[in-house]
Amino acid sequence: MGDPKKRKRQYSRPRKSFQKERIEKEKTLKEQYGLKNKKEFYRAESIIRAKRATARKLLALNLEIRLKREKELLESLKKIGILNQNPTLDDVLTLTAEALLERRLQTIVWRKGLANTTKQARQFITHGHISIDGKKVDRPSYLVNAEEEKSIKYYGKEMQIEMKKHLKIVQEKDKNKIKEEFNEIKEDTKKNEEERINDEKAKKDLKEKFNEIKE
């Protein structure tokens, strides 16, 4: 049989080891998505980086060749659920690692409310309590297709979990979203009011100058 081949590393590490902003971002995403280690984030980042590189190469090709290969790239991303509706190569160029992390089975199990936290979702998956289309899946990093998302359920006996914590997180996110929208509306209203006052002042000055010339 011979010696087994050494598996090629499927990700690349950052060139600069010590960057405060990058390290803090990685730490936040690791906690947010319940990642085991930073390798999982690097792997997602490498996949998205490769997709962006492919999109840049396609933009340099002839139109006829580009249209054919462009369709293949966009369809593959739509199948995973990263892109939807009518995407373009510009949409691919703006993709980030977070887009791929959102399609992990671990994240979707948590988003669907089958677990209270991402770490609990990982535990359920690795212990064989989650299924896709009736088949047990024990890989938290499994990329869920758009068609498979609806068929994610508990495998066998349904797990009994307290939903209070999950609902609290969702409500807190909704509350923050509403607060941000309210602040945006408040800012726009203030801006419009200032513009209106400036317009009235300009009209008043113009009227005064007109009266002076008339006299």
C-alpha cells in the first residue's frame, strides 16, 4: 500500500502574525460562530479568497468565455446559499469569510433555534443529534445547501432545550436593530430640518436684497 500521503493544508495563515485589529476580529468571530480554533476561520477565508480571485480572472477574459465560466461560479455560490436572486461578479468581489461561516451547519442549527448557543449547536452536531433530510450529519463545518436548509431537524428523539436564552438573544438583536434604524431616522430628520432652515434663511436674504434694489 505504501506510506499514506500527508494531507495538504487547506488554508493559509496571515502573513503578519501580530496585528491588533485582525486578532480582535478573529477572536470576535470565533466566539460569535462557536469555532473550535482559528483554523476554521482561516479555512473559510481561504475559500472566499479563492472565489474572489476567480472572479477577478474572469473579468479579464473575453466576453464569450467569461459568460460561460461566470455562470458556473455564480451557480455554485447560489447553490451553497451565499448568493441569491441575480448576482454578478461584483457581488463575488465583495464577499467576506462571514458569508461562508453563516452557511455552516453549526450556525444554521443555532439560527433555526435548535440550540441556544453556537457552542451547544456544535455539541448537538458532534454527538449525532442533528440530521439533514433524515440523515445524521456530525460535522459542524458542513456547508449547507440552500435546498437542504429546510430539512435540518433533530435526529431521532427531539431534544428538549430551554428557548428563553435563545429568544433573549434574538430579541436583543431586534432591539439593537430598531434602535439603529430610529437613530438613522432621527439623524435624517435633523438634517432635513437644517436644510429647511437654511433654505428659509436664503429666501429671506434674497427677498431683503430684492427690496433694497427695488427701493
